[in-house]
Amino acid sequence: MKHISILVLAAMGMLLSANSSAQGKYGPDSVQCVMYLNYYQPVAKSGNLEQAAPSWRKAFSVCPPTASQNMLLDGMKIMRMEIKKNANNPTRAKQLADTLLLLHEVRVKTYPKNATADLQTKASDMMNNSAFYDANKVYSVLGEAMEYYQKESDRIVALDAAAAAAAAKKFQPQPAIPIHYFKTAVEFFNNGTFNADQVLESYGKASDVMASMIAACKDEKMDDAKRDLDNLFATSGVASCENIVAIYTPKYNADPSDKNTLAKIVSLMSSANCVDDALFRNAVEGLHKVEPSYNSAYLLYKLYSNTPNSDAAIKYMLEAIAYPESDTEKDAEFEYELATYCYKKLGNDALAVSHAKKCIEMSDTYDGKAYFLIGTIWGSQKNEGNEVESRAHFWVATDYMQKAKKADPSLESEANQYIASFKKYYPVKSDAFMYDLVDGQSYSVSRGALRDNTTVRTQE
């Protein structure tokens, strides 16, 4: 009799709550209710839950849930303590776990305004106590909690900066919930309850929620949790390109413009490093058509830059630069990257120099690198023409290397090495004199589509 079933007491409390409006806040036995509340609450507040437990049970047996929300919250603390104490008694631990769940349900029914907050606590309880043996119930509750996180995260992201910062401080999502949600899905896969498609769907949902939480909170701990989730996905046994392609190709073919399907394909294949598959590129292109952005345009540039289709690569990079949501710094970075691509991958020197100069016009951040690239390009030109013309491009190369080290001191040593090598190829003074040229004189240099003005330099 020492452990009168708290389930019975809770059921009595719920029955009493049905008549609480008629009997008052403290129910028909209000004197006893208030007395036992006064007995246990100071003790519980002091942290001595074990000593408070008997009086709390008495209070809960005579008080309706309307008497005190803290009575329910304190009961949850007591149940957690007793579940831990009974870790070696699975039968008793399960009874206590069932009581803990019932307390959550009573709280939600009696205090519906706190339903979302309780959902998060309920999900946490189910994750942290092995006594909750019902994996299906755990998975369901975690899924509900993630829906709450998704809605709240989206709400915060939509606010202006000041309001979002204030809301984010109050919003305390638990990244362990989406991780545990997916972990449970993997366990279902391992015992044959789930197929690979269901596990992939679970990862997609968990990953989306985690990304939304990160956007709302901007917390490094969230970033760590995202890596943990992705690592769990990588070792799940379903994160193979073959599985993803086999499952999602029919879905893509059924509706190539469905935004949700496209987004899932991109997310899953990115996480599984399946970016070389045609399905991934098709999905990114489809998503770019449905919801174009500079991010999707840049991703398409990256994909096409590794194929022979350079026209598509350049097209998408120019689109990325043109989007208004990409700031000037980002545009300058893109211009520099495009200049490097045109030089190294395409061998198009003139186009490379053109984009490097646009980078310089946009921002000072990449000036040094851009000047260095232009200097490298000019220094690599072929020797064409007479004794002076064939060497004049080294003067231009020197000009840009001088600008590079001035703009970015970290490049000084490397730039000086190039300058020293260029000087070895300057025309000798007597050859320049034969063409009426002297040091310091202005000179125009042409190499194919490249044009620039420089200064005559000679060596003895």
C-alpha cells in the first residue's frame, strides 16, 4: 500500500477537474487540498523532492489539476527522480513513466496555453528515460515537437532583426530532439519496421527542422548538433547514392516541378555527397526555376564548372551576381572566382582579366588577389613581335604585381618573386633605343584580346 498507484490518483484528479467549475479551484475537499499543498510545496521548493513526495501524492489525490499548475510540474520532477531511483526495477520504472506521461496529458488538458511548452518537455522526458519502452509513441511525440520547432523558428526568422533577437533568447529549442527523432527512425530501419524511403523522409524532416532552428537561434551548439545529425545519417546504412537515386528518381519524374520533392532531393544528395549524379543537377535546376536565388544560381555554376558546358557555368554565375539579395562583398567574391575559372579552366585570358577588374571595382577585399591574378595572366603571355614588343607584356605583369602587394601585404613576398623573374625578360636598353624607347616612357601593349598601358623598363 506504500505505493498507492499514482495512475489511480491521477485519474481521480482528472475526474475531479470535470466538476472543478462547480466545486471551485481547490475542489470539493478544498481544506485538505490546500493543507497538503502547503505541506509539500516548501519542501519541494527547497529541492528535497524525496521528502516532498508523500505529501505531494496526498495533494494530488484530493486536489483537482486546477488547484495548481505547479502541482503538476512538481509531480513531473518527482516522477523523474523516482524513475531514476528505480532504474533496476523495470516494472516500477514503467509505472512511474506512465504516470509522468499522464501528468503531461493532464497539464495540457487543464492548461492548454502551455501545450507547446509541455510538448517540448514531454519529448525530452521520453528521450531521457529508458523506461519509455514504446518507441512508436516516442517517435510520434518527437515528431510533434519538431513541428512546433519548425513553426516557431519560421516565425522568428520572419521578424525584423531586433524582434528576432529578442524572440530567439526566449526560444530554447533542444537540438537533441531532431537527432533522437532520426535515431529512432534508424532503429526502426534496423528492426525492419521502416524501409529506406521512410528513413530518408525522417532525415529530411529532422534536417529541415535543425536548419530552421539554426536560422532562428544562430548558436554554435546548433551547428555542432547539425554535424552530429549528418554524421548519424552518413552511418545509418541508407545514406547511399544508389538508395537516394532509386527512391527519388520516380518521385522526380512524376512531378519535376514539385518544390518539396526537389528540396528533399537536393538536401539528401548534398548530405550524402551525391552531387555528381544527374538527378542532383536536375533537382537543383528545377528548384532554381521554382524558387530562384543567388544560392541556387551559384550552386548551378559550381556543378556546371566541372563539366564541359562552360557557357552554362558562366551563365549561372552571372545570374548569382545579378541577384539583389547578394551583397557587394559576395558579388566581388563571385567575380574573382569567375575570373579564376575563366583563366584556369577555360584559358580565356581576356574574360578572366575582365572579371578580375570588375571584382576590383566592387570591393577592396579582393583587390590584392585580383591584381595578382591579372599580373599572372599577363606574365604568361606568349612572346610575339620584335625585341621590344615580345617582352613588353612583362612590364604590364610587373605593374599588376606591384599593385597586388600594395593592396595585400600578405602577397608581397610572392609578388616580389614574380617581379624578379619578369625583370630578367625586360628588353636591353640598346634594343629599346633602336625603337626610340627610353625608361619611363608610356607604352601600349596588345596580346590577342588583351589591351593595357604600361611604362617602358629596360635592363643593361
